[in-house]
Amino acid sequence: MLNLITNTVRYIFTLYFGVFVTTSIIGIKNNKKNILILNAFCVIDLLLDLMLIYFKSSASVISAYPLVTHLPLLLILIFVFHRSVLKSLLAVTSAYMCCQICNWMSIITEWLGYESWIVDLTYIAGIFLTYFIVHRFIAPALSDIFVKPDVELIPICIMPFFYYIFDYATTVYTKLLYSGSRIVVEFVPFLMCISFLTFCVVYYHSIERQQQIATQNYFMQIKQAQFAKEIESMQRNEKNVSLLRHDMRHFLNNIAAFIENNENDKALDYIHSIVKATEKTTRKRFCANEIINIIIMSHADSFKDKHIDFRYSISVPSKLPFSDIDMTSILQNALENAMNAVMKLEPEKRFIRLSISEKSGKLLISVENPYAVRPKLINDMPVTTERGHGLGTRSIRQTSERLGGKCQYSVTDTLFIVRVII
């Protein structure tokens, strides 16, 4: 009788554990409405289990558990709580895996020779312990994962999903797991291998996408900063133009006076001074391409303030066959790396040479700068021991290779050179 009671309580707690761990993992709040829905589901499920026991047997409850419990719970997550199919599957199968913690705790007491009711109580204690750990530590961590797109959750789903199928197929519907068959024993290591390889692929693409987003955000910051500078420059130029317009009558009168007095040289000098004043009101453009122009203009003031002699030769069309983000990733990193390198030199030795040209449908980019400490190349890539450095050079190479181009780093006795062909 005692064994029957503890076994029944164990089953009820297992049901509630599975349901509330599932909702905790998938991020469903334990408010009054949700708790009422979940309790109603558990009560209905238990009634269905009693009917199965009455009309068939207790063993049929275990066999029918996926159809009677897991499938309805999955449908509730999808249609009542509006979660995606993949995320619902992940939550249900992950909660099923969590039961293994309780199971192993009870197996230990069984292996030690304790009676069945003590084994059941150990399992129940494991339920409370596991739920506390999942609810307190695991669920908050998984909440960030569950907001990601479904495609990024695929490698995480593989292990719990196939474990669920494997466990039912080899322990509930058959006893293959206990037969010693090699194909069954080796399935779990095979599954771990597939999960790991899939995770590597998806993780790589996820990191690559994050880098693209970071580059795009950086590009937008540059553009915003440059637009702010241009607005400030336009306002300053507008004020200067207004002053020139206001003083134009005086300018003309002065020129006329010089000419009337046959002081032609003074008139010419005066005209030249006016021309120089008007040139200051024009916006400087380095090339016809807008993004290259913005990138260089964003560095121009820094070069000037840091006494860096910036020498450039740019001949490109207004439109390029690749995105502004890719151009920003290459040119921005190259110029920043060059600026960081020359800042270790005396002001009179600082210079950066930039050359951009188009030839045979290819864009050729070259950035040259002197250095204080000779850069070290390993596998044609510059290496550094400084923390936080080296990312720019890798980004340039990755971007150029992704565009089907090439990136070459070289060092002469006096210069560090970056050449990109895309």
C-alpha cells in the first residue's frame, strides 16, 4: 500500500514538474491566469490517465504519455501561449531531459538496495531540487536564447529532441537499450557529434552576422557624426557667405579704387585674398563616391589635429559593385590601423598614403604608413600581443575574401603596406 501511494505521488509530481519546467524554460510567467490554465491541463491529464489505467493497465499510461501529455502540452504552448513550434518542441523535450536528474538520484538509492517507497521519495526530492535549479538558474539563461530566431535554435534542439525519441524507442516501446546492441550504444555519441558539428556551423554564421551588424552600426555612427560635422560646416559657411555678400559692395568699391589709381598689383592681391576667403566656404570632396568621401572626411580632422600628413590618390566611380558596409569595413579599419601605428612616431615622421583606383573591373586599395616597431607577420597576417588589437586586420581579410577578392599585408624597411583587390 505504501509503495502504491508513493508511486502515485511520484507520478503526479512528475507531471507537474514536466509542465512547469517546460513553461519556465520557454518564458511563460506564473501569473494567476497561466497557473489556472496549466493546473486545468494537469487535472484533465490525470483524469485521462485514470481512465487508461481503469480500461487497460498502468503500463499503457507510460506508453501513451507522448500522446496524452506531451502532444496536448505542445499544442497549448503553440495555440494558447503563442510560441513557435520549434521553441515549443525544444521546451518540452528539454524538460523531459531534466527528468533524468531525478531519475539518476532514484537509481542510486535503488542500486544501494533501498525499498521502492524510499526510491520514490528520493525521486520526489530530486524533482524539487531540479525545479529549483532550473527555475532559479537555467530558465533565466535560456530566456535570452528563446528570443533568437528559430534557425539559430536548431543545434540546441538536436540533442533534447533526438534524446526524447531515442529514450522512448529504446526503453519504453522496446528494450533495445538493455540488449547491448552496438548500434544502440553508439547512437548517443553519434548524436553528440552531430549536435557539435551543427552547432559549429550555426555559431559561425551567427558570429558573422553579429560582425556585420556591428559594422553596420559603426558605419551609421560614422555617417551620423559626419553629417553633424557637415551641418556645422554648412552653418559656418552660410554665415561666411552672408558676410561676403554683405561686404561685396565694399570689395568692389576697393577694387575699383585700386584700378582708378593704377594700382593693379594691389587690386590683384586683393582679388586673390577674396578668392581664398570664398574657397573656405566650399565643402571639400576627396572623390566622387559618397561613402569613401564620408570615411576620409571623418578622419581628416583627426589627421590634421594629430599632425599626420595625409596623402591620397583616389580615382573611383560614384557607385561601387558592393555594399557601403563592406567598403566601410575595409577602408575604415585600414585607416584606423595606420593612424594608430604612426601615432607612435614623432610628428614630423607621421604620414599615411592612400591610393584607390579601378582597373579592369577591380577596385585596388593601398594604404601605406611608417612604423615605430617593425610589425611581425605570421602566415602573411600581422600579429600583435596587445589586447583588443588585431581584429581590424582580420576583418579586412575576411571581408575582401568574402567578396571574392584578396588582401595582402607586407612590410618593408620603412613601411607597413595593406593592399586589397576586390
